[in-house]
Amino acid sequence: MKQLIMVLILLTLVGITYSQHCHSKELGLKGKIKKVTCIYYAEGEFINNRWAPKDSSKFTYKTVSYFNSLQNVDSTQTFVNHSGKERLIKRKAYSYVKNVDVSGWEYDCMDDVNYTISMEWLDKSTYVESAKDASGLNRMSSKIYLDEKFHIIKREDQLYREGELFDHSITETKFNPDNTEHSVSVTENKVSNLEYSMDEYTDQRDKAGNAIKKTYKNGVNTFRSIKYFIIEYYD
């Protein structure tokens, strides 16, 4: 009987952990999010006292994410700018069981590979998302560490191609305690032995209150890369 009670308590605690976490909190978004379109430009310029893409038609990548009522991502699509045209390179979908057990699939349109996805919580602030193809030779894993505000403060990513380690990077992020919209990230790539430091400033909305989240990144270059988040909400 005592063991049964302990199991019930554990399940309750796990349920609470999952109910508190959601993908929109990881992104620092507010409100009931329905859809987020993220457009990334590798190069921006300062014009009329504001940062803007140097060429808005030449984005580097674009992701479109659809959120369910519990504010977790149901599906995503990733596009690249290929010869001036959008080209779909990845599709991903998630399936939730009571918002705890997570599975799904990812399709790599470039390499024509299907992956199965799973997510496992290690403790209340750490989880691992894994993906692998039928052979197991092509696989990816991301170990995610969250702070008490659900910001991602560290992630470790590994990618295997045909059984060989293709990429292994660790990113640690520190948020300014006086301004959570300012973070500093350091990424170390274990394979190429490179390190990259980056400052990121975020505006949740513009002055007119439009549903746009903008990030400006100061990297090792003299220009700023820019990400635009175009946000749609549930009514």
C-alpha cells in the first residue's frame, strides 16, 4: 500500500512538471499562441534609427510552428531561400498523450530520411528530445536544460550521419538578471573545435503593439543578424 501511494505521488509530481512546461515559455512568448513564423536574416543594417534586414527577400531560413491549446508545438515546417524561392527542407510533427508522453516524426526533405521522435524528462528542468531513422545510423539528440522561468540555459546537440558523429555542439546561455530580454550565449562545437559568442536582444512587441518579436544578434562579425517572429494568437 505504501509503495502504491509513493507511485501515485510520483505520477502527480510528474504531471505537475509537464503541465507547467510548454514550448511557448521556452521561447519567452506571452499570450495564447496559435502560430509563430520565425524568419532569420544573416545580415542586417541600421537604417533610420532601426535595424532591418539588408535584403528582406533573402532570408537564410524560415520556420513555421503551430501551437496547440496547451501551448506546445504540434508541428513545424522549415524553409530555406533557394535561388530566390522558398524551399521546404524539413517537416516535423508531435503527438502528446496527456501532455506527458511525446512522440512524433520528422521528415528531411533534402536527404529523403524519415525520423521518429521521442521526448523524455530526466528531472523537472531537464529533458532529452531524440530522433532516429529506421536503421538507427542517422540520429539526433538534444539535451535541454531549463531555468525556473523555462528559459533554455543550456543545450547539448549531437548529430550522427551513417553512424558517424557529424556534429556535437554545446550552447550555454546566461540571461541578464535585470533584463530577461537580453541574453549572452556561448556555443562550443566539439567536432570542429570552434567557439562562438553571441549577444541577443529581444523586443516582445513593437511600439504600436503589433504581434512581432524581434531579436538582434551581435556575433563575431561587424553586422547584426536578425530574426523576426510573426505571431498569431487564439481568439
